[in-house]
Amino acid sequence: MPIGDVPETFHVTTDEQLRAVSNLTRHRIMAVLRFEPATITQIAERVGLAKGSSSYHVRLLERAGLVKVVRTRKVRGVTERYYAMAARAIVLPDPGEGGPDVLMRHAVADLEAAPADGERHMRMAHLRLTEEQFAELGARLEALADEYRELSDPSLADVSLVFALFRPASREQAEVGAK
């Protein structure tokens, strides 16, 4: 299936889907499938899993509708399946107050697993913005990420971009949450 035929977004709405995307191994499998289809063997090699484990996690993702078989071929009498993402982007539900933010937890885990000597661009900035500025900055960050996603070349090594624009809890809210 050509990338152009893939829906733009997949909204995670069920508990089964949320459990599927909440697992770090399955998150990394979806990263492998983000740009091109792959077989269980290829996924296992890229993620560093045994084929059986890779197959198990891919089956859970497939059952949840997050990945799908996009082509098959016969290799020495065995049918080889190529899996791809069901959509270009996965939209997670709002974690709710005090809930775990799956996306940020996976991003931190990936950052911590990245080579320590690799090039990184990281910055944290505390800002004071109007509602309009906040919305504009959020839109600009999303547009920039979309622009570079369009420029992505599947033959190049992966690069991860993560950003979070949010209003932190007030001091009173933080104190209540700490109790």
C-alpha cells in the first residue's frame, strides 16, 4: 500500500487500543513501520527482539487496528506478511488530570536509550504567553513537525522530534497533587 493511501489519523478510542500503544516495545515497533512496511523478521531485527516476541506484539497491534498487513509474498513455501501502520499519525486520548502521558513516557524512554555520544538538540524554556500566543506557538510547532515529516526519507536513519507545550500546574495544584 503506498503511503498516500494511508489515512492521515487513527484515533485511539478503546481500552484495547490504549493498552496496545502504551507498551514501549509496541511503540518502537510502530516507529519501525512509520515509513515503510516490514516483515516480522525485519521488525525483530530493527527492534532487537526475538521473532516470536515480535510476532506477539505485532499481532496485538493488528488486533487493535493500529497496524495491518499491506502485502504478502511466498518465500520457500511460507507466506511472508508485510505490516504497515494503519494511519500516518496515531492520536491518543487526553490522559486526564493526573493520568500518565504515554507519549511523553515513551519519548523519555527513547531519549534515555539513544546513544549518549549522539547529536542532540534539547531545550526547555519557561514562557509567559497570552492565550493567542500559546495557540499560535502550538500551531507553529505542529506545522514545523508536519513540514519535516513530509521531507522524511525512509532510507535515512530515524530522528525523533518531541515537543510539549503546556501550562504547568499552579503551586496550589502541585501541592494538592503531592499529598
